[in-house]
Amino acid sequence: MFNLVKGTHDVILEEAEKYSYIEQILQNTAQIFNYKEFRTPIIEHSELFARSVGDSSDIVRKEMYTFEDKGGRNITLRPEVTAGIVRSMVNAKLFALQDYPVKAYYTGPCFRYERPQQGRYRQFNQFGVECIGITSPHRDAEVISMGYDSLIFLGFKDVTLKINTLGDDESRENYKKALKEYFGKHLENMCSDCKERYELNVLRILDCKVPEDQEIVKNAPKISDFLSENAKNSFETIKRDLDFLGIPYEVDESLVRGLDYYSGVVFEFHYVSSKGKSYGAIGAGGHYGKLVAEVGGPEVEGCGYAFGIERLASVMNDDNLFEDLSDNVDIYLMPLGERANAASLGIANYLRVSGYRCEICLENKGMSQMFKKAERRNALYAIIIGDNELENDEYVIKNLASQEQFKVSSDDLLKTFDELLNFEGKKETECCEGDCCCGDDSKCDSDNDHEENCDENKSCCCKNK
């Protein structure tokens, strides 16, 4: 028996379906914002991350999986994807060939050597977007709004958006000087990581998680006191846009994010499940000014964000946001005999290409055993196929919930299931005679307007109540 490597996990069966569901909604959201899919390698040259993510970040200092390959090259399993996306754009000369901004989305695994915990693994899956070639803070606001919309489309409610600005070069340099002066007076009482961050990038101290150090951070200078006029105006523009879009936010001046390439606006999406469990940031991102040039591209700026699929799946499980994700089998085929086995393969294929989820019992089981297998797969209908059915070119269909069964000719098979399964989905839109609170006993379809006469305090069969 081989066990999992610590910090990794298998994503199988229902969990895998949930991951696919999340990824599909995130991808669909990116596509309606006209983003294009990018797939970059899991391994990159280690220097790419040292230059882009930054030597002062915890990722580069502590968490990267780095090794020397057989050619003597220093290779790293990607700890994040943004650097690889930008590298691919530079290599493909997209900044010369396409109008700005260049928009990319991605999905895939990343690797960080950190302490495994709830919803956090050493191999984890990320979805993210990058919008590069930005010349206006309005574009930053659009990127933030896309991330917020993505969570709403997934069913999240009461998302807390935290934002801050790291300002422009002038603002940050003045701010760093003030932080150096402040933390220099407290450094001997702070953790070893903070002492190292003080030398490499003093901004990183603001992100320290040690409780005693957080108390010191509370009284540190604020970036808002050091912003240039341009930086202030950009941040105010983003906040006005978010106000206009109706996206609630909190300004958190301690928010700096863990990657050195960020400048300008940074943001995090926070969420507490209905059970009261806090997951911290379930997604985050920000603006970057020099990353593209660091990777060998032109002097253009960008903005992006990423979501951890594991974290999204965990909180969605907690809040039952997968309730519409059904693993039902539409049709379970029950062949009786070798000839029926062969025929059922063709019938199942016909129904599958028509969009129905089908399963077949090909193990020569008895009827009672096949019904049990259909029940375990949550099948809605069964098709019973024997020699008599094949001779008469007809099949027995059984509703596994009501136990009703009837015969259908092979020519009418698809039409019958179209009607049956569509009927199952439309029952809620029909009015029940004598039950409508508006007093109209007639049948109504979903376009009927008698919602105008409905009393909200009474039950109404009309879909538009």
C-alpha cells in the first residue's frame, strides 16, 4: 500500500465533479469578459520566480519545490501561475501582436511547501486571470468586479472585499523609509522572519501572522499618509467604480499581499461560512507595474487575481452551495441475455450523443440485482431489453420513482425520453387547479402574469409569484 505524499490529496468521484463545476463557472465568467485560456508548464526555470515573485517573499524564501534536473538546470514546480503567464506572453510576442489589454485565464495545479491545514495543501489547484496592458484604474475596477461576480455566480453571499493601495514608486519608497524607522525601534522584540523581512522588504512585516508582532504592526505608519496625488486619484477612481457597481468593500491598510510584484491596488475576497467557519481570503489579487519588464517584456502594467479551488469547494460544501449539482443517472439499461447486451451498447450510445447520462449493466445480473444497481446510481428511468423486446422492436421503460412502466417502440425512444425528462423539469412551472392564490383555476405557463394578483403570504403554484 502506497500512501499519499504529505500535503497532497486525491480529488475523485463527487469531489472531482464539484471541482469541475467550480472551474466551469469561473471559466464561463472569464469568457463573458472576453478572456482567453492559457495553459503553461508546471515546471519553470527557478530564476523566473526569484525575479518576479521576489526574494523577500515567503514563497521564494521557504516554500518553493526546487530541484536540479538531469541537464543541471535549476527547475521549480510553479508556486503560482502569474509569472508563467507573463513569460508565455513575452515569448509569444503578444504585446507586439495584440491590442491592449491582453487577457488570459488559467486553471491548474501549483506547489508550495507549507503547513497543510483546512482547505490548504502543498499541491493545490488555482484558477486565475491576468489583464495586461492596463493604462486606467477603471480596468483595475473591472478586474475586481469580475472576481466578485464569479463568487456571486457560484452562489456566495455576503462576500467581504478588502482593498488597499501600495501606491506608485514614489509613494512606496517614502512609506518604506517610514516603516524602516518605526520597525527599527521594535525589531529586537519581533520574530526572526520579521528581522529578515526588515532587510529584504520591510512591507512584508505588515503581513506577519505572529500575534505579538501584529500588535506592533497596528501602530505602524499607514500607506495613506504617503500616497502621491496620482496614487490617491487612482485609488479614489477604483473606489468610485466599485460604489457605482454596487460592490461593498472595506479599506484595509495592513493588506499588502505576499508577492513582491504588486503595486497600486491590492485586494482579497473574504468569506465566513453559514456555520461560522472563517476561511480568510478565498481569493486575492492586485495590480502590478514592473512584472512584465522583469520577465523581459515591455514596460506595461497589469492586474489579476486567483482563487484556490480547494478553498472554494470547502466553503461551498459548508454552505450547501452544491445542492443543484446532481449525480443522477438519467437512464439505466438492463439487458437480459447476450444479444441484449450488444444491443444495449448501441441504444446507450444513441441516447448519450443525444445528451442523456446512461449506464448499462453488462455483468449478466438478475433483474432484482440490476434494479439495486440502478437505485445505487440514483437512476431516474430503466430500460429493460430482452429477446422479446428485440423481436418486437420495442423496449420496456420503468419510472424508478413511481414504479410505473410501459412499452415504447425503438423509433419513439428518444422522443419519449425528451418528453419524460422535460416534463420532470417543468412540473414546478405548472399551476395546480384550484390552488392558486389569485383565484384563477386555469393552467398557466411560466410567462403568465398573474403574479400581479398573488398574495405573498399565500402559497401559489405560479412560478412568477
